[in-house]
Amino acid sequence: MRKIWNIAASLLLILVASVFVVVAMVGEEHPAGSRFVHAEGKFLVDTAGHKLLLRGTNLGNWLVQEGYMFHFEGGPQSVREIEALTNQLIGPVAAESFWRSYRAQYITRKDIDFIAHEGFNAIRIPFHYRFFTPGNEEGFALVDPVVAWAKADGLYVVLDMHAAPCGQTGANIDDSWGYPWLYDSKECQQQTFDIWKRIAEHYRNNPTVLGYDLLNEPIPHYPRLAQYNSKLEPVYRGIAAAIRTVDKNHVVILGGAQWDTNFTVFSPPFDANAMYTFHKYWMPPVQSQIQPYLDFRDKYNVPIWMSESGENKDDWVNEFRMLLDKNEVSWTFWPYKKMDASSSLVSFDRPAHWDEIVAFAAHKYTMGDTEKAVAARPSQEDIDAAFKDLLVKIRFENAHPNPGYLKALGAPAP
């Protein structure tokens, strides 16, 4: 009998020891007071061990330009198209100088201070992969100061690959060639893995960087592209694996297919420190629109984040924001800054002669139309004045807050 009790006692000690080992392993991953925000169950947890809900904005049109944000309706939409227009109008040498100045002035310390002052706690930075290719240090030169300013202001930063090698979307937003070649090309995938690894290695010890949004809005809703849905998660797994070779601290963030809306493409979570993100535009701001994402959160016990929405009236933004708050969903609305618009935190006026630039751009002249294009050009004096004034108008001190939009997001009056 005593022998049986001894065996039972030994087994109990082994069981208790095993429990302590498991607890210790979890504690070693993300101990109380960890320097890094991390996923814990259905929510993010901050460095003090408290639930963290993101409330922020997107620095759109800074490192990835979009035509509509310059009012190029019917004209150039992607980065390459916008740069081609700029080259055509002011010449390639002047254009290179212009874009460097643009990137240096579009987001400054004053912009980040303003975001923090309005009560937000996060910024999402959409970036183009080309700024982080080997040998190119411009991406880090631009983003590092923003991360430092964010740290000083108590903001978290999420890095978002908006434009991936060969294109994850096949639309203007990823600066691709009009097709999502990323999923068909092992070379493009490897380049994506390598760039993310380079970024993760650079920021691996920086707790202000909350995480990495691996691919923005992958795979459109076009029926002929649904074949790529099954290829999305394997690409995510490859990116995450590359990141984890150098960085086990930061959250990896996965967006659904069809513009970050479709979570049915996901199998059970493969990374213990992951968050899933969705985008929602132009729909009724009602519970049924976000319920599938809440169900996903409950089913897999993972955090979710609404990383883009907006481009709507203030009343709609307010209703949707309150719906997200009610359901404890993190959010970052789009965008922070925009030209001559009310659907952004701040707006700047159109530059002098900008309507002439817009009118010329709308024709989308090809190389077969050079005679017509030369005849239709605004005067070089007006062109140069427009681009020079744009660099003035984009500065924070020349922009103005949009009180209605800020109020819709729950911010105090500016």
C-alpha cells in the first residue's frame, strides 16, 4: 500500500513539475512587464500586462502615393504612374529631388505630436518594399525618426507592406503591373521574405514598433483571382518564418484575402504572437458587418484589428467607430492627411495651378501621343510653381485639422 502511495506521490510531483515547466515556458515568452506588446488570447497586452486597444490613423500617401489623394481622378493612380507623370512634367532629375523632399516633409515631428495630442495611441505606416531592399537605406532613414517621435509621444507603430515585390494585389495600391504575380513567383516571394527579415532584424529590439502587417489588402475580389486564395497563407507562413529567425518579439499581422475582408482563407493560427486584420469601407455600420471577424476572434482566441476604414461622411465614421469600440476591436482609420478633403485628420489646400496639373493628367497621354501631350502641357512656369507649392502645402504648419472627422473618431476638439 505504501509503495502505491509512493508511486502516486511521485506521479503527482512529476505532474506539478510539468505544470511549472509549462508556466515557466509561457512566462519566458512574454513575462509580466515584458518590453513588448504581444498577443494574449483575444487581445493585445501592453508592457504592464493590461489589455491594449489600438486607436489610431494611417500615414497614407507618404511612402506609397495614390492618385485619388492628389485628385487625379481618371489619371495616374499607382506610384509608377504618378512618378511617370512627374518625370514628364518636371524632368527625371528634378522629379527625383522633388520626391525626396516630399517624403522628408509629408510626415514630420509636428504631425506625430498632433496625432498624440488628439488622444490616439497608434500609427500604421504603409510602405513600399523598394525603400528596404539591400543597399537602400532610405526606408530606415525615413521611418526611424518617426518611430523615435512616436516613442517620445507614447504611440505604437505598425509597419505595413503596402507594396510587395511583384504585387500582392494587382492594383494601383501595390504599385504592381496590374496582376498579383507574388503568388506565382518563388523569386518574388523570396525577395519579400528577405525584405521582411531585414526590417525585423532592424527593429527587433524596439518595443515602440508593435508589429508587422505582412501584406496589405492581398488579392482583389475579381472572380478570376480567387485561385490565389489558397496561396495566401503559405506566403504568410514564409514571411513569418523569415521574421522569426531574427525577431521573436513582435506581433505578426495577417490580413484576409479580397482586400483584407475574407478570413475564410485562414487555417488555425500558426504563430502564437499573431493578430488578424480586416478592412471595411462603404457598408452599413452595423453589427452584422463585423460579426464574422468577432466569430473568428472567439473561435481561435486571437486578437483582431480593423486597420483601415473611412473615406466617408463624419456621421458614418462616428457610427462605425462606436461599433468597433462597443465590441472592443482595435482600429486605425484611413488616412491621416489628404489634399483638399474632409475625410482625414488633417487636410491641406490644393497648390497653385494644381487644377492645370489634374486636367493634363486626366488625358493619360501615351508615347504615341507626344505631339498632343506637348501641345496640352501647362506652361513650364505654372508646372514648376505647382510642384514647388505642393511641397509647401503638405507641411503640417500649412495644413488644417478637420474637426468633424476628429470628433467622429472620439478625439477632443483641436
